[in-house]
Amino acid sequence: MRGSLYSALVASAALLADTASAQTWSRCNPLNSNSCPADTALGMSIDVDFRQGQVNSFATSGSPTYDGDGVKFTVSRGGDAPQLASLFYIMFGKVEITLKTAPGAGIVSSVVLQSDDLDEIDMEWLGAEPGQMQSNYFGKGQTTTYNRGQFHDVSNTQSDFITYTVDWTKDRIIWLVGGTAVRTLNYNDAESNQYPQTPMQVKFGAWSGGDPSNSPGTIKWAEGPTDYSKGPFTMTVQSLVVTDYSTGKEYRYKDTSGSWESIEAVDGQINGNADGSSVTVTATAAGTTATANIPVGIVRDDSSATSTQTGWPWVATASASQGAIPSGWTMNSEGKIVPMNSAGSLHVSHTLLVLAPMLAGVMAFAGRLF
């Protein structure tokens, strides 16, 4: 019996080690290389309730915390920029996120869809503007103009949990608040070569654009400076539903064009899940277009600050997380990565991750017994 226990613990530790070692790889822009690694495809829909705790299909940067309200992203001091970033990508799809935004002058709450070639779809909220949301988009990392952002009136963003949605197809992007469309961007109306159309990773979190160490342009956009003595400042995400409109195991760039037609769905089909054509909502409230004087996300005099057009995170100590689902593992409908032979169980992988330190201690103790 002791031998069986020890073998089981060793096997559990091996699974954990494999997961950790397989979830990191270097970034590569497919516009500049034909040898970039493929992106792990979601290929389905997941419904994540962060009130139930952490899920391992999102990599962590900084120190998000969890409680009965969901996952919290707290900015307490300079350099804080907690975030979660999906280990998977979607190729067209829908992201529905229920959250309360962070208060505080200079504090920014962000939800970003971003691809390896720097296509980007954004939603951002400034802590100094509790009645407003900003929407924006970029293509291929180009920042030649800054007139793509819009402002939208939204009441009680810091006190109420509100569901915000991005619905993205090859033909249009719709931003929705509480089920009401506030903006529609059609492919033909986007700036030239700027319509986002390549596999997207989902990232969300909070950061301080108003940190005194940032450039004057960044601080001005974020309506800072940030006074950390009035904090901490917390963004809370209750739940997240992500639907991939394509299917397959991976998304590969077949060339360096950056067009959606160049994306291959390995063992699947682009738009194989749903092409979004059944979604007929259109924007019922026009936002205010940002001008060169009041830009969204990044400002003209700070265009070299970062390759991420939202400017998130601005601070040098924060880093975006990326990764991949390890071989032999799969994701279930709750967004949890589990061994393929345990895909029917909703708790195996999460339990192993939570118990990892205890397992290590038990293994050390068991080793002394044999």
C-alpha cells in the first residue's frame, strides 16, 4: 500500500511538472516569420465562474486574488499590473465578461483581444470616469492614426457587475454593454489594413496609466497622476464566457500576409463552430469618436511606448503571459485543463494544482519511509 501511494504521488508530481514546463514559449510575429509556432485553439465555448476560484487555462501575471465575488486585480503601488491571459486563442468568436471596474485617477481596467501579429480589439475603463467605457481596435501593430477609439456612456461601472461583450466575425465587430450594442465596426469601414482578423488571445486586468513614472502623454490619457495613498484600487471579474467560432486543435499562419484566409485550422475549420451570421444586433447608440486631442489607449506623443496599442501594461516590471496546453491534456467546458483520460471530471487538474505544495511535502515524508 505504501508503494502504491508513493507511486501515485510521483505520478501526480510528474503531471504537474509537465504542465508547468509546457506552458511557456517565445513570442513570434507571423508577419515577419514563416516559422512561428501554431496557436492553441479553443475550438469550443467555455463558461468560467471565477467565484469558484482559479482556472488553469489562464496564465497569471502579477498577483490576482480570488474570493466569493470573483477574481480581483488590485493596484496598490507603482509597478502593479495584475492580469490573466488565456493559454488558448479564438479565430473569430464572442467574449462575454462580467465585471466591476477599478476606481482611482490614473487607474485603467482593460479587456484586450490580441493576436501574435498585433491585431487588437479593446475595451477599457478609466478609474476617473465611472460612467464611461472606451472601445478601440488596431491592426498589425500600426498606429499611424488615433481616430479609431470611441467613448460610450455606461452607468455605475465601478459599483455594479455589468456584462460587456465583444462579438467578432470576419465581417464586423460589435461591442455590447448589458446586451445592448453600443458600437458596430464593419470590415469595409475599418481603416485600411486595420480590421482585426487573426487568432486572438484573451487578456484582462488592471494597471496604472497614471503612475508618475509614465510619460506625460500616458498620464494625461489615463487622467492621472495616480495617488496610491487613496488605494488600493481593484477591478473584479465575476465570470467569463468565451466562444470560438472556429474549430480544431491549432491555428497556423500559412504565410506572412496576416489575412484571415491565410489561417489554417488544424483538424478543424475556420468558422466551423459558427460564423456569427445569426447575430443580427446593430449598434443602437453611437459612441463619441476619439480625436487627436483625446485619444483612446495610446496617445500621439507616446506612440513608441509599447507594441501593445492599449499601452497595457505600461510598466516595465509587468509582463504578458503566454503558453500552451500540454500534450495529453484537454480543456473542459468550465475552462479547466485536465488529463484527456479525466476530461469528464471537472476537478482533477484544479485539485492537483491546489494541492501541489502539500503533495511535495508528503512525497518528501514518504521517501523517508522506504
